[in-house]
Amino acid sequence: MTQTTTLTPAIIESLYDEALALAEDARDAFEFSAGRESGAPEMGRIALSCEALRTTTRMMHALAWLLNHRAYFAGELSESQLRRHGRLPPPQPASDAAQMALLAPEVAELVARSVTLYDRLGWLDRAWQQHLPQ
């Protein structure tokens, strides 16, 4: 099977919808977990804070990348502007396994979903950048 590197408005819109829903889920999950963790041991609260920041940063980078591509397809950015300003930052270092073990399973699963989405966007970004005319 041949893999395509063609990004289309439909692909970007679908990923954008997925990213928005995931960002909303993350906000809700971390907000809810923070309330439950108020009586938890300090290490659990630290783990939750670290993963909330990592996940939020990851999702904001993903949404910014998707918004840049939406602007490109809408004619609001040129290809050279997108090439110059539309790259996805490198992924963050992997989460610490010991910290992840302190999180509620649903929060850990949400963090994993955000990593998976970011990895998919990273693959698309690298493939798209490689096939741009120089």
C-alpha cells in the first residue's frame, strides 16, 4: 500500500475537529482530576500538574499547526509563509513512567491520545515539508 503525503482541506478539518475535542476533554479531565487530587499525596499532585502542562502545550502546538494549515487552504497564508511559520515543533520528551503511574487511568489514557495525535501530525508535517518545492 502506498502512503500519500497530500494534505487536503478535508483531512485538516477532520484533524482539527479531533484536536479540538481532545483539547476540551483534556481541559475537563485535568480540571476534574485537580479537584479530586487536592487531598492526594504531593507526588500525585505534581505528576498531575506536569502532565497537564505537557498535554496542554502539546495540544496548543497541534491546534496552532492545524490553524496554520486551515489558513493556507483558505488562502490566508501563502505556501512560503506556511513553510516558514507552519512547522510543528519537535515532540516533548516522553512522560516519566513513574509519574504516569500516579495518574488516574482515564487521565493517563487522555495523555496517550494526545501523544498519538501529535505523532500523527508530526508524520504529516515531515511528509508535507519533504514534498514542497524548494
